[in-house]
Amino acid sequence: SMTDIADAGSQLMKENKNKKREKRLEEEKKRREMQKSKYLDDPLMNKKIEEELKKEEIEEMEKNAIIEWKKEARVESYGIKSKLSMQEQRESLPVYKSRNELLEAVRNNDFIVIVGETGSGKTTQITQYLAEDGYINSGIIACTQPRRVAAISVAKRVAEEVNCKVGDEVGYTIRFEDCTGPQTKIKYMTDGMLEREALTDPLMSRYSVIMLDEAHERTIATDILFALLRDIVIKRKGTLKLIVTSATLDSTKFSRYFNNCPVFHIQGRTFPVKIYYTKTPELDYIEATIDTIIDVHTNNPKGDILVFLTGREEIETCCEAIVQKMSVLYQSDPSLSELIVLPIYSAMPSEMQSRIFEPTPKGKRKVVIATNIAETSITIDGIYYVVDPGFVKVNAYDPKRGMDTLVVKPISRAQADQRSGRAGRTGPGICYRLYTKNAYLKEMPANTTPEILRQNLSHTILMLKAMGINDVLEFGFMDRPKEESLVKALEELYILEALDEDGKLTETGRCMAYFAVEPMLSKTLIKSFEFGCSYEVIEVIAMLTVPDVFYRPREKRDLADKMKQRFDDFNGDHLTLLNVYRKWEASGYSKDWCTDNFIQEKSMRKARDVKNQLIRLMEIVDKKEKGIQLSLVSCKNRLEQVRKAFVSGFFKNCAKRSSNHGHHDEEGVFRTLADNLAVYIHPSSSLFKIPGVDYVIYHTLVLTNKEYMHCTTKIDPSWLIQYASKVFRKTERGELSIAKKREKIQPLYDKFDQTGRWRLSRGRR
Ligand code: CDP
Ligand code: MG
């Protein structure tokens, strides 16, 4: 072969290479052995799990399992799915046995809670049963999902089962993407989209059944829908059914909330899962994950692996490392079966996502490396091994600093059990928990905190106000948020002029609620007309709402960064984004242009969709809201207007360069005006190391080793007084001298008015 010819030229080099390779393999082997001895078989836990099943059942299962292992029939079973007809597949799901009973329960009750293991067929089947039972004659059947990816993937699957195109009888709606048509009867949608529909259709009159799926996830939107629908169903007097489905057994709480409605259990068939814990805590869970995957693949019988990591970057790193390690192992042992590595996270192209559902070819093994999405909302068949490092990325609100941050946190015990359960769907499985048993029992919380208790509520409150729900403190939350965070959200909306002094929705606020973006963005958008740059602002907002447009492949990072610099606008990142969008447009939306410039084409196309949606919404607002003029205007090259418009929405995210009289450790430090928090310009920003940048606004803060501002733009401080007069004013001369004496007050501005009512902060340390 070519390699032989090349290698023959230099025998010496080859020997060297071989030695190196052997050494590497040796190390690899050692590491694997160490890894193995690290696991502790946990007889107690396993016993507990086994006790839950009847003895004969286990014997039966084990007998079958042993036969299967021996014959390696399990690999064949992967093919079964495609061999069965669609109808046979549907009938093989656990929910099928309860079909008639379930339909009867729905007929007799307006509220019903359904509990069933992940994969039992709740999401894909129940909607179809309801359709078959005639509910489509009086309206649409809606099924909500907390995650966009899940909504799309399930809609595709059901369309396939119904034998129609997605968007015909079966469709989906997610933010900025509506794939439904006039004949759509089964509609999968994100819970956020259904929540939005309550704005225009307060009785949800288009629907005959609403299924709030994955209720155990307790997203804010689902929680709000709980309360709204509890009233709506009663008002609709039997013409709307509400089904709440959950994968966990915590159903009594749901039942109690919905007037003690019946709880329907789907009898699922699950197999025992053996659980292994590590003996000592893992210092680097990514590395431990990689080792465990390789270990399972090289030492364990066949069966696919499911791995839980926290986000895209981690998943990609892990995939690369596994592919690399495997290529080393193949060289030493060509008989080793192939390991197919498949990532899944929400920002991934959907063509790639569907690959994870394809049956694994005979003689191979696949490892699916997923975010939390595979915990309950997506079921992958053929999983026998689960690797669970025990972490999840959640959006958490820090009320002290008044902002949302993405943080990696330990999962709850309920989540850990959900994850391990994924290994027991097709046969007895194994779960490797990369944490100690002690951590599981003592450090993990029993249940996940509902999102509503830990996130910024300003967007939610704005929606409630726009629905005419004025007294949000008295709203029927299942779990009431802390008053502190409700008040904080009200304050935020007040300073954005979305609410008046009495907390009533203003005209601006009503217009803001039309746009499915966070309040600071919608405020910017509403104001952009006054600044004569609504066209540009829409493009920037579109770019801000899509996944990062700059493509930085690991091996070409420097080149990619150089290419990015060519788009840099030295007045800030918002304008850099605008620049990218304009140049892409000028290229005729060219794909090659994206490739050449290290720009993610998928994100750009998405941005164009978002832009068109926002334009459409703007036209609606312009027509409906007489008091507000809002139409498309371009500022051409007067880009300062764009920065001013962003100040009118993002003044709260303002930071000033810290000038501690030449103290070097303060160099490059900015301090937020609202909280005096030390923040930094990110190295990827077009303002990084640019002189003369004293005041900036930023889109978000990202906490890594430092608190970095993400998407930062230079502003003139006088704009703050002009465009955010509720919050900023010039300090009186007397105050200034006091400030100077103490040197603790921001010299030019205060952040509160005299009444103290909407006092944002003290301004003093
Ligand atoms: O909702 P639940 O977890 O109870 O189950 P489901 O999502 O309705 O899944 C039922 C079956 O459909 C599983 O065996 C999945 O593997 C299959 N499915 C699929 O093949 N492709 C999808 N996109 C979704 C589900
Ligand atoms: Mg489901």
C-alpha cells in the first residue's frame, strides 16, 4: 500500500515510530487497568433495584439476557426496528397496552396526569391515539416540549408514523420557526411558544387537547402554562382536555395542583441496571469519561453507550479525543470492532441529529455523547451502557448581581436515576457513575429546583402583564418564586419603561411583549425607530439570537481569528456582527463566502430567518398599536445611531473603565455601574486592547476564570443621561465633592431617583 512504500524508504523512522506507538499503547493499557480497579461494584444499590422486580421476572430476564449475550443476538436486535412494520413498532411500545384505558380516562376527566418511563411511547403515541379517537374534529392536539430539538425530532418521527410530510397533518412550532400548515392536526411545540399563544388567544380556542409533556422538567414556560391552563380548562367547560405527562414518580404534586385529578401509570418494562460508582472523586470528569468509554468498548460485550456531558464544547472535545484514541487502538488491534462516535446537542444541524436514531450496523458499537437532552426527552434504542459524570449546565439567575449565567452544577438524585434508567430499556444494563456513592447520597439534592425559582423573571412577568394578569404576586404558581425576584423583575421592567409607577403595562411594554426576545432586546428594537436605525438593529438582534457565527476549528484557530479581525468594528461587537451580516448579504448569501471567511453558514441562515420574522412582527405592531410608530428605517452609515439604540435597552449592562490612579492590577478592568462588579473585555472582542474605550455596554456576562463581557460596544456616557434618564442623572456639584473625598462613588452618575422607590443600588461599596 501507499503507506508501505512511504515507510520502506526509512526503516529507521518506522522502528522509531513503532517504539513510540508501543509505548503509547502500554500507557493506554496501564491507564485502562487503573480505571477498571477504580470502580466499585455496589451490591447494596443493585440489590435495591433488583428487589423492586419480582424474582421470577429477573430470572426470566437474566436467562434471556444470557442467551442473548452468548448468541450475540443483541447485535441482531438492532436491525429489528427496521424490519418491523411501522404499525408493529407502534404496537410494541408499552403505552399501546393501555391505549383504550387511557382514552377512557381522558374522556372522563378534563385533567389527567400520566406517568411513564422514558421511551414508553408517551410523546409519540398519545397524540396519535387522541387523533384516532376523534379529538382532531374539534381542534388541534398540541404537545409541548421544553426543548426545541425534542419538538423537531418527535414531530419528524410522528410524521413518519402517520406517513405525511412534516408540516402537513403533523407539524412543529419553535421560536422563529413555524413548520405547520392549515391541515396540521398534531402540533409539537416548545412550551415557550404555547405560552406566547396565550397572548393572542387567551382561551387557547384552537386546541381540543393540550399535552404538557416532560412536566418534570419544570421549565418556567411549563409552570406558567400550568397556572393558565388550570383556569382555561374550567372556563372551556369540557371542550379542552389537559394532559400532563411526567417521567418521574413525583406525580402527587401535579395531581393535587390540578384539582386532585387522576394519575395514570403506564406499565413499562424495564430491566435491572447495575450501578458502579467511583471509589474516589474524579478530578477531571472529561478525562474520566473518555477513559470509561474506551474501557467499556474494549472490554465489555456489545451494546451501545450513552454519555452525558454538559455542553457543546465538552462534547466536541470528548468526541475528538475518542476518535484519536481509537485510531491508536485500531492500529494495535485491527480486530477491534468499530466505535461510531455521535454527538448530540441542541445547536447541532438536524441532519446530524437524526443519525443517532439509526440502528447500529452489525458488529459495530455506537457511543452517543449527549447533553441533558437524552435524559428524558429523547430515547435512543439499544443503549446498554450509560456513563454519567454527574453534571449539567443550567441557566441560573443570580439575584444579587441581577443576571442570568450558565453554570455547570451537579445533577439531582432524580436526574441520576433517570440517566441510569436509560441503560435498562432493551435489556439489563450497566451505569458508570463517575462520582462516589457518598456524593450521590449526601451531596446531590433529591430533586431538581424548578426553573422559576432560579431564573430571571422579567420576560415572564412582561408576558403575564401583557395577558392582563396584573397582580403577579397573586398568580397561581405551583411553586411561588421568591418575592425578591418578582420585585426585581418588576423593577427591571419599570426602568425599561415597560411598566409605569403603578406596575401597569405601558404602551412600550405592550409592544415589547410582541417580540419573543428578552425585554432588553425588545426595548432596543422598539426604540430603534426613533434612532432611525430599525433595519440595522433588527439585523444585530438576529445575529445575537443565533448560535455563535464565528467558526473556530481547533486546528486552525489562529487563521480563523485573523479572518474574524477583518470584520472588526472598533466601536464594538454589535457593529462587528452587523458588518458580518451586511457582507454576507452582499455576497448573495453565499455558502462559499461563509466557508472562506470562517463563518457558520447555518447560523447565518438562521439569522436571516429571524430577521424576516422580526420585520413581520414589527409590521404587525406598527399596524395594531396606534400610539407607536415602528417601521423599517435604515441609518445607512450613521452607525452611531445603532449604538445609541442599544443604550436605550442595555443601559443596565453598562461598565466604566476602572481608573485606580495607575494601579497596575486594575489595568483592563471595567466596573459595572449598577453593581461595581469587576468585568473584562473578552479577548475575542473587537474592543480588546483598543485604546480610548472608557464606557461600554455589553450583551451578557460570561463567567470563566474572570467575569467577561460578551459582545461589548463603546458608548458615550452622555447617552446614558439622554436615553436612560430614569436611571442615570448628573450628580449635583455638592455630591460630587463628597464623592471625590471618599473616592467611592462613581464620579458622574448615580443610579437612583430621589424617592428611593426604584433604587437600583447604593453606588457605594
Ligand atoms: O415520550 P416517551 O419517552 O415515553 O417515548 P417516545 O418519545 O414516544 O418514544 C417511543 C419510541 O419512539 C422509542 O422507542 C423511540 O426510540 C422512538 N423514537 C424514534 O425512533 N425517533 C424519534 N425521533 C423519537 C422516538
Ligand atoms: Mg417523551
